[in-house]
Amino acid sequence: MHCLFLGWWFPNVILAQVQTLTLQPERLSIRPNGYYIAQVVDERAVTSNVGKIWSRPQPITAVLQGGTAKAIENFLNRTFNPTKTDTLVPIIVVIKELRISETLTPANRVNGEIKLGLSFETYREGKRTALTGASAASTYTRTGVTPEDVIESMLRKLIENQLKGFNSWFSKGIKTSDVFVREVKLVFEDDLPISDGDTLYYHSERPLVWKDFMGAPSVLSRWAAQIFTSFGFEARSSVNNRVLELRVKTKVWMDKTISWVRQDSKNDYVLDHEQLHFDITRLISERFRRHLKTMAISPEDFSSEIQYQYIEFYRKHTELQQQYDEETAHGINKPQQAEWVKKVRDELRSYGIKPAHP
């Protein structure tokens, strides 16, 4: 006899339970002024859920419908963002923390907490740039009501409060933060100190005198005298209505402590040769200023651009000083010396600068 046994085997399976929360599209009480939410990004370590909520007989996982970032982004598009965004600043909302936790009390009540941490960013040259951020939390006790009846409205309120804080920050930041700058305006200031201890600044009314050469003559040099000159700049910035005003001062100086002259070489001709070294430094400083005026300076990288130009002009300064000494043989070639004097001082005058020595 042949017997055929038919049957089914059911393994022990526990299906994971999930509570889906849906943010209701109720219009928020605030409006963005000058910006819109372009994107919501979830940067939490765990992005698959928003925490645990209590549902007898055990806690279950809570999720936002459609995924956390997408749910909040859709919610803001429907309840917060304006219709036209072409002229507005795009803002990225970054979820740093979003966690719901609940515990069941002996009195069969549920105590809960929602934590929300958001940061706000924008795009600058195609890259995300941090602006500001904040964290907040709300607690609640529920009994006899479903989780979504309490949690959904509290989460919406937390999001709204975070946006209120950002609104306040943005209304000030749009005027004063260099992140939002659309234009750089250069303002050149004259700085005309004459002397500061061991430093002598270039001034049309103050030509060099031999007392300015306080250093000891170099035993390694065969020349009559040597002057050490340099130039630099200071810049102060302020932002007003998305215009960055950069106030620039250039300074030209000689260092008295390392500039020197031999005792038997103190005559007017040698002094004028050294004076022209000082004049050349003033000339390069002026060329640097005038070049900056012609530049279209980027709001994103204005500091690096100006610093780069300074380095370039300092290199030109070194080259021109070397060329001057080579062509005049350090002043020995008097016709060449006279030619350099005329060329440098004529250019200074063409810029409206009176040479310190006529």
C-alpha cells in the first residue's frame, strides 16, 4: 500500500511592525523672505527611521511617509516655499538629528520626546556652504490617543520653530554675511605716516637723509651704500546689502636698522641713487594699486585673488630693483643713472605722485 502525505510547514516568523507618520500639509504661519528651501538632506547615522514609539505590547519603529528627507522636503514645498524662486537664495536644510523616543509608565501612560537638529546651508560656487543651525526638543505625555495624533503636530511645530529662527538669522545675515556677497567694491585709502621708530615710510615731503642709514656696513659688499625697502598692504572689509566694501591701504617703507652707508661715501649722488631705490618701491606699489582697480574681483575668493596679485607685484619689484642696479652699475654709470631717474620720477608724476626728491 502506498500512502501519500500532504502538508505545509510554517516556520516561526515575527513580522516587524512599523508606524508610518504623514506630515499634514497645513500652511505654516511664517514665510521665507529672500530665500527658499531647495533641498532637504538627511545626514543622520541611521536614516531609515525616526525612532521608536510605544504600541502595546511593544515599541515599534516609526518612519515618515516616503522617507525622512523627502517627506520634510515635500512638506516644505507645499506649506512654506513661495511659487517663484528664480531670484531667491537657495537654502539646503540638513537633518543632523531627528529622533522620537517613548517609554511606557506604570500608570499605562506614554512619555515621549522628539529631538530635532537642523543646519542650514547654501550653494557657493556650486559647493555647499554652512550658514547656521540649531537643535530643539519637545516632550509630551499621551494616553488613549494614537501616536500620530500627538507626534505629527509636534514635529510640524518643531520644524516651524526652527524655520522661525533661521528667518531671523537670514534677515540679518543677507545684509552682513560675506557668504551672500554679490559684488566687491574696492576703496583705496591714503596712509601717510612718515616715521615709526626704525621704519621710515615713503612721503613726498620727506626725502632720505644719511641719518636714516643706521645699519653697519656689510663686510661682504664692495658698494658704497645699501637701502632695504619694501611695500605691503592692509585690507579691512565690511558687508552692507550684499556688497563687500574692501578698504585697502598700501604702505612703502625702508628699514633704517639694516640700511647702511660707508663713511667715505656720504655724498648727494650716492644718496640720490639710494633714493631712487625707494622711489621704485613707491612706483611698484602704485602700479599694484592701479592694477587692483581694473580687476573684476570675485566675491567668493577676493582675499586670495588680492594676495596673489601682491605676490606677483612684489616679484616685479625685486626684478625692477635688480635691473636698476645692473643697468646703472650700482650708480657708477652716470648717464644710465640719469636716465633711470627721469623714467621713474616721470612715471610717478604721471600718477599724481610727487617724488620725494625732485
